[in-house]
Amino acid sequence: MHNLTPLAVVNLADAATHHAGSAQLITAALIGVALIVGLITWLKLHPFLALAIGAVTVGLIAKLGAADTVASFVKGFGSTMGSVGILIGFGAMFGKLLADSGGADQVVDTLVNRAGPKALPWVMGLVGAIIGLPMFFEIGVVLLMPVILLVANRSRLPLLAVAIPALAGLSAMHGLVPPHPGPLVAVSALKADLGLTLGLGVLVAVPTVILAGPLFGKLAARWVNVPVPELFSTEAAEDEEQAEHEKEQKPRPSFIATLATILLPVVLMLGSAVYDVVSPKSGSAVKKLLDVLGTPVVALGIALLVGMLVLGRGGRMTRESLADTMNSALPPIAGILLIVGAGGGFKQVLVDTGIANTIADAIRDSSLPVLLLAWFVAALIRVATGSATVATVTASGILAPVAAGLSTPHVSLMVLAIGSGSLFLSHVNDAGFWMVKEYLGLNVVQTLKSWSVMECVISLAGLAGVLALSAVV
């Protein structure tokens, strides 16, 4: 047996202690995530409360201390609300304004009225993407479902050939393209370049929507051939025509004005990134102005103010009705705000305990590509909790230290990998699953064969797009 020097003995002891400490931290993280999943799925606890309990549990097991754990959670909650909470508030107000002014109806009607039967599924995918850009998924579903059912009834196309493309457009925006709140959470947590993420997100989203929307919609319509629900059947044709006539009589903003207002924040956010490519002088006044205008809070704030003028005036909304729209937009998003904030608190606990760095080291040492692992972590949490938002905020927190060592384009691609993973396999623990099932009059098996498969197609196509781009950027 070889004699060990005192220095070698000390090094071995340090390595053993470090290994034991790492094992305890990893155990704490696994118990915390498992607890969050169990509380949401088994006890049906609200994700906000589940994330808070999970964060405190992780801190205590990792020996951060009760007081420091609470302080860490509060710090993470506050910083997340400061960066993302304002955006969610602005986005909710903008989406409600779009609906109440008649602007959303105008976009839908204009595009649908100009399309023939063969082009309709493609147009519905475009409608879903445009309407989904500034809106939460659930709000977009509520807004689009009557349109989907009316279009299916009038065109005599199979219901799912119309519904799947619109839902694919909505869902892809939800996971892949800022300024939707989901990707913005990941952009903030990973410190990604917003303009670059937006540009790459569009590159990934377009083929993803085509594949999961019009193309998969044809297949889904064969798998699940169901009639349009009774609400919009021929027996209700007179009521439907009367409602449509009343809607047409109500003043609405023009199609061009509405579309320009929806795309304004996207253009402002892309402006700085495009200017960097065209003229990379960092100190110029134009660059500084574009950087300010392209800040997400400023871009969405400007879009909201412009929308109040353009959409409000086009829809002949009074000051009272505008105020009612702004006020009524905020209560429905209280739960989403708290979930996102609690996710930020959970992330901060992972960072302050050293767990995030330990996981990051383990991921770096893994033979699997980092972007594939990012997708896998988000997909695992999504399938377990049923929430794309919880999956995004939790996965972003876990992967933040890994992102610090990546190039700028690859950080943006990690945002998109997490977004793609957060959409994987919507099933019975997802509220969106039940919304789609009830609106389209499907049973559980039919919903799994159509909606759930569509979400898997979006997730896997998004991942394929991310991996393809990672080879060239």
C-alpha cells in the first residue's frame, strides 16, 4: 500500500466533503421539485403556494437557514416582479383592449373573409399567431373559439382542420416568441439578448406552426372527425346571423391600424438588435434611443398607450369604457403574477444555496447537449405539473448558471429550448386541455389524440429548430 502524504490526505478529505455536500444539495433540489409536483397534482394546491413551500423546503434541507431562506425567496420574488410582473400587467391590459375595441374581431374577419376553403387552415394558423402574440393562452382560446366554430360551420371544413391550426399558432407564440410573458420570464432569468431571442424565436416558430397547424390539422381531422358543437349548428343560424350583424354594426378599428398596434412592441424590441447589425457603433445617440425604446417595459408601455388612442378611437370607446377595460384586465392575471413571482423566489433559493451551480456543473459534465437537457428539464416539469408557466420559471432557475457560460446566441437558443419543453404533452392536469375539450365538444381520448399530440409536435419541432440553429449560429 502506498504511503499518502498529509497534503494528499487533506485533499481526499476535501473531495469527500465536497461530494457529500453536492449530494445533499442535489437531494434537496430533487425533494423540492418532487414536493412542488406532488402539491400541485395530488393535493391540488395552487402553484403559487406549492412553489413557496417547495422553496422553503429546499432551503432548509440545504441548510441555508430559515431566515435566510425566506429572505432569499422574497428577494427572488421581488426581482422577478420588477422585470416580468410589469410586462404581464401591460400585456393583459393590451390583450383586453384588443378584444373590447373590436380590433381582434377585425383582424380575424379580414383574414378569414379573404381566404378560400383550401387556404383557411393556413389563415387560421396566422390568426392564432397574431392574436396569440400579446395575449395569454387562455384569453386567446376564449377569444378565438367562437371564431373557430363559426368558420368551421360556414366553410363546411372538418372542425379540427380549422381548430388545430389556430390553436397551434396560439400555443407556439406562448412558448417561443417574446413579448409573450412565457419567453420573457426565461429571457430575464437567463439574461438573454431580447432582440436576438425574438428573431430566433420567429425563425423557429414559423415552421413549427406550419407543421403542427395546417399539416397536422389534416391528420387530426381524420383521427377525430366530430361535428361542430350544437351552439353553432344550423338550428342556431338565425341567432348567429343576428349576432354577426350586430357585431358588424359596432364601430371597429381598421385592420391595418390594429395589426400595426399589435406588431409595434415587436418592431421596437427588434430595432436595437437590427441596428447593432447594420451600424455597430455603441455610443451613438440613435443606438441609445433604440435601446431605451426596445426595453420590454417601454415597448409594451408605448404599445398600450398607442393602443388606447388608436384602438380606443377606432372602436369609439369612451373614457369610461377604456377605464373599465383597463380595470377588468388585471384581476384575471393575479394568479399568473403570483406563480411567476414564486418561481423567481424558488430560483433565488436554488442560487443562494449553491444548488443551481451544482446542477450546472453536473449538466456541463454530461455527455448530452446542453440545449437538449434544457428542453428535457422543462418538459419533465410541464408533464408533471401541467403548467407551461411553472415549467418555464423553474427550468430557467435551474439552468441560469449554465447559461452564464454560453455564447449570446446559445443563451437565446436555451430560452427557446425551455419554451419548447414547457409545451410538451398537455394532458389531464393542464387547464388548457379541459378548455379545448369542452369548447370543441370532444371526449378525453379525442382530446389526447388531437390537442395533446399537437402540443407534442410543437414541442419537438421547436426543439429540432433550436438544435438546427445551434449548428449554424
